[in-house]
Amino acid sequence: MAIRIKNAILHILRNDGPPSVFSEAELDTDSEICEAFIQKHVKKLINNAAVRTANFNSDAEIYELLGAYQSGEKFFKETSMQIAEKMDAIMKKYPSIPPCDMLLARVGHKSGDYFAIILLNYHEVYAHNSKDSDNQLKTCNALPFNSGKVEYACLIGLEGASLPISLVEKPATIDGNSVMYFSEIFLDCDTSPSKKEQAVLISEVTAEFVEEHFNNDPKISAKIKTAVLEESEADEGYVSMDNVASRVFEDREDTKEQYISTLREAGIQEDLPLGERVVKQQFFTHKIKSENGVEIRFPAAMAEIDDDLEITTHSDGTVTVLFKNLRLV
């Protein structure tokens, strides 16, 4: 997956005393250090199940700026400066947002050209301070790289008029309230749940449904997980929850309709492009947990094969789990 860095610039945004520093010069994208740093963070936005998709509101300032840049009315450095100034004004208005460096880049990928906006929050690290023979420890701020996780970033597509967004963010506390300021205030866009969030929501809604309608029967839970896996494998990562319901509940039309209705009420759509990797991570394994803390994990597909696994629920509410034909490794 080749990522070509066409332009990049770094602005320093401060709301903790020192003034912000808006760069007049672009980064040297031929530098190996610069290239590795930018590529690492852009790759995480392209291959990340936690990425949300979003669309700009029609009067969003960033949308208008990038539209002018896309049409050639504005150049990269001017556009980056105005975007950074907008974030700088937001940070000064809401001082609970921590100071950071803002990295902006135009990158090319096989899927098209993108405008990347990445907020690099500082990480405190220890270093030595040496003067003559006097060696002391000191702390200093560093940008995230190897193990550092970027918490606020987006890729904005430049191929069409809609300028679609992929983003990662987390809530920040502003005036005592939890706010998604990166998408709501800065970008001014409407977001959709990430693939990972949708998969987790399906799991949560399914667990509640099985508890209510099947007395928490682990076989039913495992059967639904297996159906989701099989649906994903059959359609290259796409999952139709209507098909899943049909596979699991077969001729029980009332139950199938109740399950689908419960999913819709939770905001889960019929067809979901979850991706096989996300589906496998969320649905491959089933877990049974007892009141006294015993946990058993096993492949969900085993629950459908009586020769491999037998789960018996007794009249007193206790459960017996029997694994058969196991080969130890």
C-alpha cells in the first residue's frame, strides 16, 4: 500500500501561555524521518476498524476551505494556515483542550487523493540534561510515534464534491460536558459509527435479546455469532442482519421479526460493510461466564455441533458444559 506524500506542514497550537507558531515553510517530504512519521499515522486512518465515516454540513468552514483548495482557488500552505487558525481559535475559547502540533498533509493513495489533518498531542518523556560533568534528569514534550496513539485525526477525500471524511476522535470535557469537539465544533460534520462500534452494538443488542427471549441460552448466542461469521465470509465482509435472522430462527417468523425490529430500534441497518477482520474479532469466540467467576471461551461454531459440545440447562438454572473429542496441542 503505497502512500505518496505530496505536501505537508506542521503548525504549533498553544493555549497554555506561549504563542502559537504558524509555519511559513512546508515540511521536507523527501526526508526519511518526515516520510516515515506521516505514513505511519496516515496508514492508521486507512486501515483502522475504529475509524468513523462522516459528511460535512453544507455550510462548514473547513468544507468551504477545502472546496476552494480542491478547485485551485487556494494553495496548500494558505489552506493549512486557515485550518490551523480555526483550531487555534477553538482551543483558546476552550482551554481544557490541550495544546498540540497540527500536522496537515496532502497524500496520494491507490484509492485517491486525501487531505490529512492530525492533532499530535504531546507526551511527556524523560531525558538527560548534561552540563560539564553535571548530569541531571529533565522532562520534555514529544510527539507520538512508535507506541503513541493519535486521538484526533481525519482523512478527507479530494476526488469528489462531497469531500467524504474518515476520522478518529474521543470525547473531551468542555465546560463540564463530554463533547466530540473535533467533529462537532472543528470539522462541523455528521458522523456514523465505525465498523468496530457497529459490531460491538450488534453483540450488545443480541445479548439482551437472547437474555429476554431465550433465558440467556448460550447455544442461541453462539448460533447468531456463527451466522454473522458465515454471512461475512460469503459476501466479502458485508453482513445482512436480515439474512442472519433467517439463518438462526428459520421458520420462527415471529422471533425473527422481533429480532430484526430490535436491531432497527438500536440503529443497526440491514446491510453492514463490517469487514471480515472486524467480524472475526467480535464474533468468532463465544464466552460463558458463571456467577462464581468461571469463564469458558470456545469457537462459536462448536455450539452447533453436538459431537463437539453439549450444553445442558437444568431446571434449577445451573448449566453443564461438556466438550467432546478434543485433541490437546
